Amino acid sequence: MAYKLILSTFVPCSQYLIAFKIQLRMNIRNILVLSFIVLSSLSYSQKAWVVTHAASTRIAVDSTTEMKADKNYQSYLLPLKQRVDAKMNVVIGQAAVTMKGHGPESLLSNFSADVYRQKASEYLGTNVDIAIVNLGGLRTVVPAGNITVGKVFELMPFENELVILWLKGDKLNDLLQYFASMGGEGVSGLHMDIEHGAATNITIGGNPLDADKLYTITTNDYLAGGNDKMVQLAEYVKRVNTGIKVRDMLLDYIKGETLKGNKIQSKLDGRITVISK
């Protein structure tokens, strides 16, 4: 026996509703099958999927992965690699000592911060008070001996630029208190002690920090945006974007010292001293 089933469907079209009536003639069996499909789809759509387990594994990218490399792709990349290596392997200077980055102060952070401040002072034509470098931004160790272009790219793989800020002394004090709580950061132009996680005996250019004074600070554009929790740097009174890439600045400095017959030097001078934790 066949039954007549009328389905009315309303479809919005612009500002109107268009009604369609679909007339279907089907037997009881077809109606039951259709009902089962509809009910099953409704039941399925209401299920919520939950992640019950997740796992990950570290895949080393080193000499052992060469065995798994696609030989055709390696052949394709070889001429490009040779051209890049020819530039990256150029020796541009000599490091007198191995320089690593760590707190409260380190050879690498002192070297980098000093170069920041020197370059910024040259740019402004007057001495910049302070330089700030984040330890996390120094991405490799510079061993004693040859310094290549590639090593500088490893040290500074980012496209960060040199920035000069004018910051009030009270904001600077807050920033240095944060540095103390973190066990130190890369600085130049200042000295401070860390006592029980607080910055004490702060001097800028040999003078006690003045909360009302406006200080010039050079850093990179990443930190100038208040990143790495250095929010005070984003509260500057004035900002100058030099357009100088930090990597290029380091390359030029090393090449310049080499032309003078100098090795790249750095020393610990007590600019940040931990008195007590």
C-alpha cells in the first residue's frame, strides 16, 4: 500500500521565505528506512568527542637524519647549500675567550650589551645611558677562536632592529627590580646589586638612579614592545627606530675590530652582583 507524504520546507532567500512542498509516494517500508536514517543522523550529531590521550616524541635533526633524507631533494638543494655555506663559513674575527650567556652577568651578554650601547651612542651622536639585552635572545655560545658569519647568524637568528627609548627613572627602577627577581639580564651602563631578589645600590653612569630623570635606553624592537615581561620598556616617553639590524650591527663591530687587529674581548666587571638570594 502506498501513502502520500507531503514535506514542507522553508528556505530563506533575501528578505522572503520560499516554501517548497515535496510530494513523495512511498510504501511503508521506505518510510521506515527513511525514519531510521533521520533518527540515526540526529543521534550521531549530538555526540561530543573528547581527547582521552595525547603523546609526542622528539625527532632529532642532526647527522643521523641524513640517512633518511630524500636523495633527489638533496641533489636539488646542494648548489644552494654550497652558495650559502660559502658566505656563512667566512671568518670575520677571533674571540679571545669562549662567551656564554647566563645570569646574573656573563661574557656574552656583557659583550652584546656594550656593542648595543656603543652603536646607539654613535647613532645619536651622544652617550646613551643604558643598553638592555635579553639573555633568551642570545641563542648560542661563541667559542674562543674563529668567529664566522654563520656563528653570528646562530647568535642572532632574528630580524630584530636597534631601538632607542627615553624612559623615566621610576619605570627603569621597576624594570630593574624585575631583573633582580629573575636573577639578572644583559645590561650595559649600570651597576646594581641583588639582595633577596631585589635590586639595590643601583647606579647609572656612576650616579644613583634618579626616579624623576629621563634616561636613554637602547635595546631591540622586540623588547621595546614590552615583551619578555619587560612591560616598562613599552611605557617610554619617546622612541627612535634606528632601522639598524642587530645582526648587522654585531657583524660590523666584529669586522671593525678585526681590521684594527683586535680580538673580540669581554670581561665580567660586577655590573650585576648577587649579594644574597
